[in-house]
Amino acid sequence: MKNPLADKIRPECLDDIVGQKHLLGKGKALRNIIENNDDIPNMIFYGPSGSGKSTLASYIAKRTKKNLRKLNGTTASTSDIKQLVAELDTIEGINGILLYLDEIQYFNKKQQQTLLEYLENGSITLIASTTENPYFYIYNAVLSRCTVFEFKPVSKEEAAKAVRRGFELFSKELGEAIEADDTVIDYISTACSGDVRKAINAVELCTIAAVPEKSSDGTFIRKVSLESAAQLTQHSSVRYDKDGDQHYDLLSAFQKSMRGSDPDAAVYYLARLLSAGDLLSACRRLMVCACEDVGLAYPQIIPIVKACVDIALQVGMPEARIPLADAVIMVCNAPKSNSAYTAVNNAMADIEKGAVGDIPRALQNMHFDGADNENKGQFYIYPHDYPKHYVKQQYLPDIIRDKKYYEFGNNKNEQAFKEYWRKIKASDEK
């Protein structure tokens, strides 16, 4: 079966691996481990797809002369692991076995525990990879026996190196010149969004789609156009899993950009959510941000954002992007206050600590005193019977009667409230 270009372009040395310079640059710890040891430790590679995890594992196996075996956590079983260990007594296991276990997060607890025995006695060397945070998805017993290395999305500049190398390799295989100018390479490198595997697949598709043309000297040339590259890589930028870390990272970036009053970044992350088809998450996080981060500094924004969300849900995509963009930019430009958010959090924290004293008698919904109550009467004071509709009385339980949860925010709206109540409460005390 024909090998894909991504397999043919495997690097011959560490310097050929694109990206991950924070791990593989000169003098970096992982590079030193690989270059100076025949027996490497068990490792977990954590990072997005196409960032070079399997590529590096293959290189390590080749350099250490270990027999590389690959399993995928979505399909492998404990019997597959036991079968690998059985190979240790054969000629194939003479130099040891390096198990590359992709998507380890899909292994359940029992399956991961099966690995422990072999990790402890050194029967196999494990390199596991995951796109999810290993500290959430991998059991501590396995984590404690492995070193975690985080892979980053490959930059556009690094991805461009792999794209050029891919076109060069294809040219040699076909015996034909391939013409792909800088605009094509830049487009593919950008559209892959840090996923080199997608970039290389796009190179292969672009080359196959280009019709060979006979030049004046009798040789053939394939010209890759920008239009062709756009058609074949147009969906590569959308890397999104609604159940994975990418989902929560994107939502976090979306809200933090609005909270940070950066409309350019907020609209960009909104566009990514909508491009991935996640309209509901965008709407929910937008409404949360209006209440949590703008809040009492401009409370009118809450019904405005709700109206924009209602419109978006009613009209659907693609028109939904318009009212949502209106709301996002308005949230970014609005004054900010988290005073209500902080107040309710502080109150809930006290309740969790057990501060749930009796409700003051004056506030209880009670209209009859028992015969044993010597101090009969509810003693509630009705504020509307007093000037300015205010009168001082105790509302909190005795154990927290003087507690302050809410502090006025430093914005025009709340400072106006503060001054209003300062005058009223001051006159009430006279």
C-alpha cells in the first residue's frame, strides 16, 4: 500500500523536526536525554494533533535501535499489551520494545494499570501521547512513572519548512518539477494552524491535483496555484473537539478577551467558535461575561446582550454572527465591574463554611407566636413607611450580622449608587 507523504518525510535527525524548539533545541533537557542515552525513560507527550509527537517517538525508536510498536488507545486492549511483552522472548525483542501508545486518555483505569507492571520491571519503554491534559485523564500511578513533555502548535514559519520539504520530496519521486510559490506555501502553513500533518496532507493533495505541463525543454512541471491550495486546505484551520481541552481553551480565551476589553481578539475567538459550529457555547459565554465582567458598571448591557443572543438563535447561522458581534464588541467596550460576582462568591463561601444562622425574627414569614414566646411580635419595620424608603434594621443572621459581602465598584454607575446611599444612611443615623 502506498505510504502517505507524512510517513516518507520523517526526519533523519533532531534538527529536521519542525517546531518544539523549547524541547529539542540545543541544550534542552529532552534533546539531551535522547542524544546521550540508549535507555530512555518512560514519557508522555502532551499536545495538539500534528505537532510531532509520533514523529519524535519514531525517531527515538530508530536511534535507540528498539523495536517500535504502535497502539491506539481507542482500539487497543490489555491483550494487545500482553502480546507485545511476549515478543521480548523473540528475536524481534532483542533490543527491547518501545511502545508508542497514542491517545492514552481512552485507556480505562484497568487498562492503564496493566501497563504498570511492565513499566516497573522495564519490560517495555512507554511513550504515550495525548491531546488532553494528562493530569486530568491519566491515572497518578502511570503519571508518577513517566515524564510529561508538552508539545506546542507548530508556528507558521516552522510549518513552512515541512511544506517546502514535502514539495521537494514529491518532485524527486515524480521526476517532475513542482512550482509552488511563497504565497502557496504561506497559505498552507497558515491554514494548518500548527498541525504539520494537515499541512503535509495538503501538499500531497495539491501536487496530485496539479496537471503536469510539458515545458519547452521536454520536461514536465506541475504548477500549484493559490486557488487550488485554498480549496484543498480551506477547512484545516478548524481544530476543535467539543469534549476536549481545545473547547475549553477557546471559550476561556473568548471570555478573557472580552473581560480584557480587546474587541479584536474577542471577535476573532467568536469567529473560531462559530466556524466550528458552536453557536450555543458562544451565546452562553457571552451572557455570562455580560453579567460577570460588566455587571453593575453598566447593568443595561444584560438585557441588550440577551436580546442579541435571542436574535442569533432565532435567525441561525450565518446571520447569527452579526448580532453576536454587536454584543461582543459592546461587552468589550463597556466599563467593567465584578462587584456582584465577588459578593455572591463570598456569600457562598461563608455558607459552605457553615455560616447559616437563624434568620432574624423580623424577617421570618411568621404571623403567630407560640404560647412559650415571651417576646411576642415580628417587629419588622416596613421601609416604605419612612422617608427615602429606608430604615435601619438587621437583615443578616446574628453570627454574621456585620459581614460585608458587596463593595461598590470603582465606576460611575456604582459610585453614584454609593453616594446616594451614603447620604440617605447618614441622615437616618442622625
